[in-house]
Amino acid sequence: MSGENEKPSLVYGEIKDNPNVLDLEKITIMKSAVDSEDVRMEHKIRLNQNGDDTNQTIKLYKRRWFIVLLFSSYSLCNSFQWIQYGIINNIFMRFYGVESFTIDWMSMIYMLTYIPFIFPVTWLLDKKGLRVIALVATAMNCAGTWIKVTSVRPNLFAVTMLGQFCCSLAQVFILGMPSKIASVWFGSEEVSTACSIGVFGNQLGIAIGFLVPPILVPNVEDMDQLAYHISIMFYITAGVATLLFLLVVMVFQERPELPPTQAQATARCISPEQYSYTASILRLLRNKPFLLLILTYGLNVGCFYAVGTLLNRMIIEHYPGEELNAGRIGLTIIIAGMVGSLICGIWLDRTKTYKQTTLTVYIMSFVGMLVYAFTLSLGHLWVVFLTAGALGFFMTGYLPLGFEFGVELTYPECEGTSSGLLNCSAQVFGIMFTICQGKIIDNYGTLAGNIFLCVFLFIGSVLTGFIKSDLQRQKANQLAKAAADGELSGQQQDYGATALINKPDCPSASLQA
């Protein structure tokens, strides 16, 4: 009998003594190892509910790609509006008769709104799920676009600000979603790629926001003609937002019937009564590696927000009358960043080198910003295009890296909560950096303003080196696989190890899709 019990005792002891695995995960992982008949071939996890065995199949659905692409599309529509005022700052200043700093707030309101609303929104995501959040996001975005349609008169700046506020509120329901959708719908070998696709939509929207407004709204002198061009831009945006809202109402699903990974199977076993949102926030705030990531993510993305918001002012100062090329430079930054995001996502799925990749991209963001700062005033637009593209490849490419690294450091906490805290840090630093860099540019020029950002990117690079790479989600998947492999390599019999395990009250994971 001792020979028979030796193998499962080792497996159980390895998991039981591991401090990185929660009690509920230990129960589920050991139950998988002991009760599974053929884990590797059939990808089944054996769960127990009220004494009856139920089979839960790990399955990937083709519709997962449609879900993430639909999310990317409405994220695109929302992020387009973040920069549509700032990239033609001088034109909206003249049309509404306001100061440059006032138009800067049309972008910064996206950052400001996020800070107080992120915690109730992540609580709602935990309680109501992805579909409710998607419906609210697209409804608010749609409402904001139609409010803007009614604001195309010089004396209605307050109305256009109200529309922008509605769109900024919708953004709160969007920014934390990529990592959540990736975890809920995608397999462990594709979550980083899926998260990159989710972030891809946001980046593409910003890219279009840089490119399209200078084309649709030329800098004409006649105010009536200018109003006509602005209204065309607002009507197009409203039409797209309405279509996306209807698509979400009709086809966006909460989650697949069966989980895509063993980590998700474990997460589904946590009943609402066992989960406390407040306790989750407190656990995250006690997670030292994640706290460092919050700080470094905020510094990097805050710099990106400042560069994007003030890009028109920086380009026009050195290249007067080049509003269209300012938009194209912004487009170059984002397109290069989208390529960087996808490459980084695929690289992470294959290598799982989260810290090394994050640190490398962060350092290169600092180098890119330094080169951009010293070449902006050389008088050659092609040089600015080149250096801005290099900056965007790394700085914008960092966005999905931060999300996925955060999920790894905080598993099994809700992905929306960890992403929300990262984005909250980015918004705080984004407001601070935009205001400070704007004032520095006004008083000392663009070089001083960009050096200001370089200092904080350097600090962020150093702090990233101190983040401990404690990949909890990878450990959970590896432990489950190791336990299953241990069972498969032994004799196909009951070793009695279940006597050591309390049966969990795990709800059935089979849902209506």
C-alpha cells in the first residue's frame, strides 16, 4: 500500500505546501489530478458538486475572435474621439473662441473622468459581467456622439464638452476590458495575443483620430464652412457609434459555455458569496510587485498621453501650417505602436518572459523619447516621422505588456480590477504630465518639455528592474498540468488521495452562451 500511495502523496504535498496557490485552487487542482481519467487527451477537469461527478470540458470557441474584434471596434470608436479635438487644437480654438488650454481639457477629460469612476465600474464588471459593461459603454459612447452633433455652433462649447464627457465616461467601461476578455474567452497560449488585439482597437482609434480630423476639418477662414466640416465629422462618428451599439445589443456574449483554460475553470468555482470586491482591492494594494507595476505603468502611459495631447502644439511650433502632417505624425506613432503591440503579444505567448520583455520595451521607450526630443527641432519633417515611429513602436507597444504582466502578478484576482488600477495610475500621471509639459513648452520650449518626460521614463525604467516576476497565472496552469501528468504517469487506480481533500462547493460551470 505504501508503494501505491507514494505518487499521489508527492503530488498532493507539492501543491499543498505551495504558498502561491490559494486554498480553493489547491482543492480544484488536486481534484483534477485525482479524478481525471485522461486530462491530456480529453482536456477534462473533474469537479464535484453535492457528491455528484460532473465533467467540465476545456474548449475554445471560434466566436471568441468575433467577440474580441467587436470589442476592438467600439473601443476604436471611443478612442478616436479622445484626440479629435487636440490634433486640430488651433482650429477648435478659433471656432469656439476659447484658449489652447481649454481645448487640451477636451482630451484630459478622458483622464479625469476615469479616476473617480473606475472603482464602481470594476465592481460592476465583477458583479454583472462583460455583457452589461459592453452595453453601457456603447450606449454612453453613442449618446455622446449625438450630443456633439447638436453642438456645432460657436456659442455651444458647453454642449460639445458635455458630449465629450459622455464619451469619456464610456471609456471607463472600455479600458479595463482587453485582459478580461482575453482570460474569459481565450486559451493560455493566446491570451497575450488576444489582449494585444483588444488594445489594438484602442490604438487604431487614436491613429484615426490623428489622421482623419485634419482631413475632414481643414483650416478655412469662413466660419459657416468650418461648421459644416465639423458637423460632417460628428455625423460620421455618431453613425458608426450607433451601428456598434446595435451590434453589441444583438451579438455580444457574456462568456463561453465552457472555460478555455484550467485557470478559468478554477475561477468559475469561486461563488459570488466567496468573493469580496473590497478584499480584492486590498489584496492588490498589498501586492508589492503589482504596486511597482502600477507606478511604472502610470509613468510610461502618462507620458504617451501627454505626447498625444500636445503633439499639434509641438509640431506647429517648429513647422507652422503643418496641421495635416501633425496628424500624420500622430498616425505614425500609433501604427508603429500597433505593430509593436502585436509583436510583443505573440512573443509573450511563446516565451512567457513578461518581466524581461517589459523592461526591454520600457528602456527603449526612454531611448526613443530622448531621440525624438533632440530631433524635433532640426527642421526636417522626415526625421520627425522616423523618430516618432520608433517612439511609438515601444511606448504604445508597452500598453498590452503592462496589462498582461499585471494579470500574471495578481491572478486569481479579477482582470478588470488589476487593469483598472493600472489605467487609473496612467490617467493621474497623464493629467499631471500634460499640464506640466504644456506649461514648460509655453515658457521654455518643446525641448525642455520633452526632456521633462524623459526624466520620468528613466525613473520608470529603473523601477521596472525591481519588479519581482511572480507569475501566478502561469504557476496555476503549470501546477494543474503537473498534477495531471503525475496522475497519468502512475497506475490508473484510486490511490485514496481524495481522503485528504475536502470536496469544494463548486457551481457547475456550464452556462447558457
